[in-house]
Amino acid sequence: MNIIFMLIIASLIIAVVFFILFVRSVKSGQYDDVYTPSVRMLFDDELVTEKSKKESNSN
């Protein structure tokens, strides 16, 4: 029974540490990218066209 309490305490400590790290990263602005999601599909199209041009030149 003691091991269950120790595991619960250990998991709560780990959860609190991860929550603190998450809040810290949000406050530092790590997730504040508002430009890239709106143009992500444009980046994918450019990569596909470059690959197809390289393949056509090599044949």
C-alpha cells in the first residue's frame, strides 16, 4: 500500500514539473507563431514544384 502512495506522489510531482515548464514556455512566447499556419500550404506547394523540376531535368 505504501508503494501506491509513493507512486501517486511521484506522478503528481512529475505532472507539476511538466505543467510549470509548459506555462513557462507559453509565457516566453514559444507558441506565438501566427504567420506560419496561414502560409504553410504555400510552402508545401513550392517544395513539390521544386522536386518535380529537378526530376524532369535529370531525365
